[in-house]
Amino acid sequence: MQGSAYRLPRTVTPSRYDLELRLDPAATAFSGVVDIAITVHEAVVEIALNAKGLVVERAEISSSAGAWSGAVVGLVIDEAAERLTVTLGSALAAGDYTLRLVFGGSFGDHLAGLYRSRYRDGAGVEQFLISTHSEATDAR
């Protein structure tokens, strides 16, 4: 896959994210689904995305024009590069698509990504809340 160690390839660009998160402050993990509106600028067989600390269970690609009927054949997370590579069984032509990812992960112990914070309520009972900085480098 082409691109620098710090930038994603520009062959595919996102324009919108519709995110659904299933969160429970008492749990140690979360799950979710994201639909990413993407524009493919030239035919590709791989799509690279930023990802950190996620387990991607499934990926699907669709288009309103029905221009592609292939399948996702591989999902590889590179922890060191904080990237997910979605490998396709056949080339995805230039055009607009929706990439759906079903994923899960654990709440972090550091102030990055999604993490749990503890506090004591008015009765002195320990409670949890879920936090994020939602900064570009922490929202992977």
C-alpha cells in the first residue's frame, strides 16, 4: 500500500461518518458500527483507515448505484502504524460508496481514545463515566 508512514493514501477519502456506539460505564468494553461515506478516486483493492485499539469484526461496502458486488476478503490491524487495512476481493472502481465497519474495543487506561473515569457521587459511592478528548490523534 502506498502512502507515508503518517498519512493515509489519498486514493480513498471520507466525507461523512455516521457512528453508533454501545457504551456501558460499568463494563470494560464497548462496541459499535460506523458507516463511512467514501469517495474512491481511482480503482483500489485496499482501503486504509486510522484505527487504534479496535477489533473490527466485519466490513461491508455498498453503493447506491450498485456499482460493485465484490466482497471484503481481509481485515488487518497494524498496531504499530495504528492502521486498519480492508482488502477487497476485486477492484473497487472510482465512485461514491459506504464502508460499514462493525467493531469493538476496550476502554483505555490512559487519557486517549475512549476511557473510563471514576468519581464518588454525593453518597460516596464509586461511579464510572466514559470520556474522550475526541482529538484527531486520539479518535482513531
